[in-house]
Amino acid sequence: MRHTFHPVYDILTCAAMEGGMPGMDEKSFKTIAQNKKARHDYFVKESYEAGIELVGTEVKSLRQGSVNLKDSWCDIKDGELFVKQMHISPYEKGNIFNKDPMRARRLLMHKRQIRQLGSELALQGYTLIPLSIYFKGSRVKVQVGLCQGKKLYDKRDDMAKRDAKRDIDRALKERSRQ
């Protein structure tokens, strides 16, 4: 008996076996903002993906790209994870439906992940910092990093390594031109 190829059925069954759906590939990720200051000031030990609870006008404002993660941080209170000091600019056409731009917003993660993060924060002196915010399909996700603060000499080492890499790349580029 010969197997006939059915395009929709075979794609869906392959996607189900591989753990993903056809529309959710790398192209469906759209980065809204990144917290570059966090990578400069902290060592990122682990990163987690969390959903975020938003109001409709905040999502419209995020689609315009008006968000600032620079001084934001995360806190665990009563078994729930909140992001604080994240500024989402008010939507121009939102009038009375706009919320406070600096309000604390709840992050959505599994309860056991939140408990694990809480124990690591309490014991080892780490902090939770939002690293980036992006669209995954139509949903807004936040990448939260479990971070440890850098000392001044660590920052200098990172800058020296980055400068050395830049010099090496520049020298290789000049050599390849000749």
C-alpha cells in the first residue's frame, strides 16, 4: 500500500511530534526592547521566559515600541512575580483607558518556577532583572534573568575583552582586503 502525501495533515503531525506548530518559528519573534544596561551591570546566570499581564492600551503602546526597561527589576510578593519600574508610555489615543506608566505589572510563570526563583533570591543574593520584552506570536513575553551584580573590575575586564575582539576583527578584515 502506497502512502499518499497530504500536505496539511503531514505538516501538523510532524509539528506535533517535534513539539511546535508551523506558525511559531523564529520569524514570529519580534523584539520590542532590550535592557542592554542589565548585561553591562550584571552577570546573567539563567534566563526565563514569562508572560506579562497588560491592559489593551499598553499592548498598543508596545506595538509602537514605547517601553523603557533600563531601571526595571522584578520582585516576588505573596507567591506572585511582579516587574517594577518598567515604563510603558501611555497610548496617545487611549484617553481614559490609559493606566499609570510606571505601575507594577504581574508576570506569569508556573508556581514552582516562582518558588524556585524565590529560594535562589533569598539564599544566594541574586536579583531578577527583565532582559528583553518581545512578541511571540500575538502574545507579549518578558525574558527575565537571574543576575548577580558585577564589580567595577569585572566591567573593565569585559570592556578590555570587547576591545581586543574588535581589534582582532579589524586586523583580520584588513588582512583579507590585501
